[in-house]
Amino acid sequence: MAFNCIKNDEQIYSFVYSLKDWISLKEDKKSNFNMACCGNRAILKTSKLGTQFFAHKAKPETNDCSTGGETEEHRHIKYLVSKKLFECGWSVEVEKRGVSNKGEEWIADIYAEKGKAKIAIEVQWSRQSFIETKRRQQVYKDSGIRCAWLLRSGSIKDRDAIVGDFMHRTKSIPVFSIYKNKKESNSTYHVYNVCKVALEEELRLDPLDQTELELESFVENLVSGKIQFRPKYSPTSQLSLDIVRLQCWSCKRPTNTVMKVRLKNTLYDIDHEYSHNSQDVDVCDKKTIERINSSFSQSYNFPPLRSRYSDTVGSSYIANSCIHCDALMGRHFLKSWGSYYSNKIVETNEITVPRNGRILMEFRTVSFYNRMVDYDIGRWVLIDTLSEFEK
């Protein structure tokens, strides 16, 4: 079985023909059709699944022309993907062979080009480890090719093939599940592990919903710019301050005081309420304090935050000071009077700061820092923006 053959010295592909044109091509008795693999006579066939393909008119004497033991379903998926890529304006080759710039050979199930973009789509029907997938992906990368993987899944009850090590989902290895509910006779192939932004208005920990796409729709969305990788965590935060003009307990004059440090973060590039947090100045790290002082102290007229000794607690900590008499504006004073002035808070502009390798996780009234943060992980999301594959 092959998707290409030589017609009168010109290479043609089965997936470029509509069914009507394919039938007409079968009726063409004037043209010569030869297998591209060996040059022997070819005949045109249509499988029970609807796959249009070329086959040897006579059984080949050697095994050089074998399809490698691929199942009918595997070949049909390759056919559907190739056909949709062609319809989307891509130049398509099946079982394309190449060599990376490091001398490693590759054979792509489906290879396509459009302008400067080069992509491959691998339909992995047999079991393959994550490590082997990662190795093969690197070979494609060394060849200047972006590759996406469709991993075989079972029935609708276990449609998700992204398990085990494959759950480490990163931009560098786009992997998706492909499945078909065999209990439904008219069921089509679906691709899983694509998400969309949740439409519900209520606050939720995860702003994304799992969705599934028919295979042809998935391919079209992938190459037309509507499926992109969204990192779960952003490496930076947007920092702003809550400032209140308080009366100094010592000199009784008004002084601007930093009440709260606010950190706005994104979750999957979405401005998500659960990923925002606020903290007191005394828990900020040294670099953040330096950024606050250099970015806000002069423009908002408050003394630089610094370590001050408190007789009340018997230790030193980062705190505010009075701009007039330099008296410590400590924790106890701010907590006592902060709520009284809450309606007079001025929120500063935002600056970008590093996230410092920790994520504040909030569940109801409990908050804790997760310091084991992997900024590479994320999900593939259905959106309307420039395609990762066409950049």
C-alpha cells in the first residue's frame, strides 16, 4: 500500500483526489501507473475505511516494498492527516526520509512544507517509551522540523494515552491521544489532550477544560494557528504596592506607608484569580525589596524599606519608616491601623519581577509555597493566534 505512485513519469498522491475524481482516475486506461518504490505496475484501490491508495498489481518478489506491518487503521489515519494538510495548502509527502545535521536518519509518517515551515506528524500506533519519543523528537529538531505526535489510545473509556512520563507535557514535545470508539459504527477518529479556556464564570482552580477534536479538525487547527502551547506558570510576576498615608505614632505627621505587596501571576497565560497573591513587606526576599525601593520609593514618596530592629518583637525585620523622623512603622502598628485606612489605599503601577522559583498555592483559606516549580510544563490550548508550527 502506498499513497503515491508514478503516473506517466509524474508523481501523484492519492489523498489529493476527491472520491469522484479517484473513481475517474481508476477508469483511466490510457495512463501508466507505476509504484514509486519499485517501478512495477500499480493499481488504484479504496479500502473499506475509505483510504485511497496504490498497490502492486502483482505481488512483489522481495519485501523491499512492504508497509512495515502497519494496520489498516494506522494507514487510514496517515491518509486522513495527509489529505487535510494538502487541503490546508501544504506540500505533503508520506514516509519521507531524511538525515539530521548530526547524521541521524529519520522517516516521517507524514512530512509537510509550507513556505519556510517544515513539519512532521507521527502516528505512533505501537507502544513507544517517552525516552524514545524524546530522542526521535531531537532528531527532527536537529533537522529543522517541528514534529507532533499522535499516540494510540483505546476505546472511549481509556482515550487518554498521555500517561506516565508523557504527563510531563512541554512545548518541545507536542503529544496528543488519538482514539476511536469502536462501539459506535459511525464514530470518527478523535484527538484528545487539547484544552480550551473554561467558559464558566465561577472561580475555579483550573481555568482550562479538556476538549476533543475530530482528527481533521485537529490537523486544521494545529497548522492554521489555533492550537498553542500555554506554560502553566509564568517565570515573572507583575508587582504593585498598596500604599496608605498614615499618621506617624512618634512625630504625628503623615507619612506614606507600604501596606501590602501584590503579585499578579498568570496560569496558562490567563489572568487567573487563584494565581494572584499579596504579602507583607517583611516576607519579601532581598532582591524584591531592592526592586521595590528602586522603582517606587521616590515616585511614591516613602523611605526605602529596610531591616529595622523592633523592641516589641525583640528582633529585626524588613519594615517601613517615617519619612520625617525615621521612626519604625512596624507590624503591630500597621495591623492596628491598616483596616481603618483601607478605603484610602493607593495602588501603584505594576513592574515585572522574577517569580523566584516558588508558586503560592491557595486552597480556600490555606496557602503554602511550592518551591519545586517546573516552568517548562503546560498544556496545548485551542485559541486564535499564530501557530507554533508556522513561526
